[in-house]
Amino acid sequence: MGKIIKNSRDPREFFTPQMSTYDNLGVAWHPYIMFFQEANYISEIVNTDKFGFRFSTYKNNHFSPYSNFNKSDNHVSFVVGSSAVFGVGATNDSNTISSLLTNINGEKYLNFGCRAHVSSQELILFNQISPNFRKIKNVIIFSGLNDLYLSFLRNYSGELGPFFFGKQYSNCMNK
């Protein structure tokens, strides 16, 4: 668990000190999905692979979608979604949904989560990456939270639907 700062006046820092690690996790820009987590990020809280996927853990083994590309040995399952699936707020990689599912029954669940994606970006990511796997057993989709947030709480009215960094994208494209 993260180090608790006892004299902090910031409740977020006091109750969830691990969030500063997530705040420092950068982004990488990719075609079609726009952005993804920083690749090869290493910390006590969150770790990502060569593409930016978060690692899942099982009995001191660490694995990610990228580390399982084109392997024919075993079936894998995916957990697809955004921040909740990625595990934003988890105190370490072993406390993500994919790691917890793996530890329940020993089946390998790969973390297909991305911070701040909407359902269309999650689907595009899945369609781009899933052909790299030969044996897919299950696909669990935990999606829609960011779609609800962006469309209802921000009163978005656009033709293609809202997405994070949408205003920056439109401004750059209009230039």
C-alpha cells in the first residue's frame, strides 16, 4: 500500500496516496484510439508493458496483453474497459479486476483497460489487438462509465459522441 502522509491537508493525498502515481502516469498517442498509458512505466503502484497495458499478477508472475502476443500455449481471457478495468486507484497491480479474477480461479485474465477511454475507443483497441491472440476463452466487458459521464454531466452535443481530449482534438483539427 502507498505511504500515508499524516500531516497532509489534502484529503485525497491522505486517504489515497497512491493517486499521485496515477497522476504522474503519462500518455502516448496512437492512431485510432487517440491516447493510451505510457509504455514501460515502473512503480510500486502501477506497471505497464511495451505498449502501455497494465500488468496482471498471479503467484508472483506478471503478465500483460503484450507479453502474450502470438503465444499458442494457453487460453487467455480479457477484461475490456476504461479506468475501472485499468485499475485507477488500486494500490498495486495485484488489486486490479484482471488480477483478482485470475487469482479466483487461476485462469489468465489480461488487463485491456485504458484510462479515460469511451466505449468506442475500447472497441477499436480490442479490434486492433485481439487478432494477436490465438486462443481467447472469455471476454468480459466493463464499459460505459466514461460515456455516461461525458454525455450527461458535461452536456455534450456532438455528432460522433464525446471523448476525453475532444476539445483539444477539435481545436487542433480546425487549425
